[in-house]
Amino acid sequence: MILNLLYKNNTQLIICGDIKMNYLDENNKKALLDSLLASYNLTSTVYFLTRIQNTSATAIDNIFINVSKFDDYIISPIINGLSDHDAQLIVINNINLKILNNTPCFIRNINKHRIFDFKISLSLEMWDNVFENNDVNLSYNFSLNTYLRVYYSCFPLRKWIIKTNDNACITTGIRTSCKYKRELYLLCKNSKNFLLKNYYKLYCEILSNVMQEAKKYYFSKQIENSKNKIKTTWDITRFLTRIKTKNEDVHQLNINGNVNYNFQTIPDLFNNYFISIMGKNHSAVNKNNNFADYLHLTNNKPFPNIKYQYTSTKEIEKIISSLK
């Protein structure tokens, strides 16, 4: 019924999931399912084991596609370590999709500080409408509305720009090597050949080093060919740190031995510190409001002389016109 509702001539369907049927065994149920899916031009693509236990090994997870349309594809297993089922990755190479550069999306800004504020805000709610109401449905609605109101206020939506072509540093040769690596993985998965497994490990190490060098070369070329090298460098830094680094959150603030754990007041403490920092040197500042004395106290080194050069109006206009 679902396939009949969704199927259109200009729509390509892909079905994936745990189908509770071992596709390595030939039986009547598998034949019936194949016949049903074939009427919608859908064919099985998984040909390897997807669930391996101590006593059994089956292929009950599958991906069904239209192989007449998607004839150039690669499918391989991925061990995710989260369950006794392996994940499946399918790469379809002949799909032409129009992807807009810098496509915006909206995500909720959730971090440890906001979670802390969220808990505090929930604890301050009275919940009178929930506990004093005898109607279960109304109590549920009041509870849900209060929860969502606090949730939306503590975790606001923020705009996120999805930049395309993040894998531009991956060359055709690296893609070919990755394909060969997946084939080696399938051979090693059900093999007890010690030499083959050592060869697979060595191949993975070499491929990892090649990919690192390819990234270095790609980013170096970006900086070299950029008209604004500083901006490009910062863009690359933000891109790399977004993937690899973890945010080190401030959990507490120690001021003169007084430790503050309240995330709502820590910004005020920072603000008050920078507002009052000048007052600690009031003896130098308050003397006829001479801030030059304060600068000499904080910087004992002599200030370098400024050398002026003559210029013309035409030269200044040329410089201004060259700015973006």
C-alpha cells in the first residue's frame, strides 16, 4: 500500500532497513518479497553478512534500489560497534542532483550551559495547571506546552550554512583506493588468513597517510591561490576544528578564592572585571586624567617613531578603489 501510494514515474525509491529475512537463503517468502518489489523496479543489493552472532550469520538488513536507473553503485558494510547489526553504505555514482552552495538550515544551539539553564528554568515552574487539573488530557497538554515553551527559549534555533564540496581534496585515485580497501575488508571479514589481514592493516595505514598529505596539499593550494590569505586561513581553521576538536567549556570561575559555578552570573563577573580594571591604577589615571601616565606605567619600552611618507590624492583614490 505504501509503495503504491509513493510510486511515480519521475520518483526514484530506495528502501533500506532490517527486513527480518535472510537474503542468503532461498525460500518462498524471499521469492514473494522479490516479486512484490520487482513490480516497482526495486532489487536487492546486499550480498554479504549483516548480522553475525556466535551461533548464526545472516543477511537480514538490505537496501533495495532500481538497478536499471542506478546501475553504477558500490555497497559495503560498516562496523559501527553499536549493535550486532552492521551498517550498510551504498554509494550511487550516477545521480545528478542540483546542490545549492551554502545551503542554509536551522539547528538548535544545545550545550552544557544551556542545558544547565534549561534545568533551572524547569525547576522554577509552578506546574499548577498540571497538578490541579483532573482531566488527564488537559494535564498532559499543559505539561507539554510548559516544557516546550522552556525548551524553545533555552535552546533557540540558529542558522547553519551547509557548505558543499568539503571532500574536494579526495582525488579519483584516493576514491579508487577506498573502493579497493572495502573489497579487502570483505575478504578479511570471513577469512582466517593472517597474511591477508596484515596486508589489509598495512594498506589502511598507507591510505590514511596519503589522505592526510592530500588534505595538506589541497589546503596549501587554497591559501596560495587566495586573494585574501588571512580570511582563507581562518576559514580552513574553522572547518578543521569543527570536525576534529571538542569545545572546552568553562565549568567554573575562580575569583580571589571564590569559586562560582553559576553559568548565568559568570558573564557578569567577566563584564564587571573588565569595567573595573582601570580603577586598579586610579593613582596614575586620576592625576589630571592623564592617561599617558598610565600607558607609560604599563609599557616601559619606548614607542617607535612613526615615519610619514608623502602621497598624492590620486594614489589614495587608487588604493581605495582597489578595496573590495
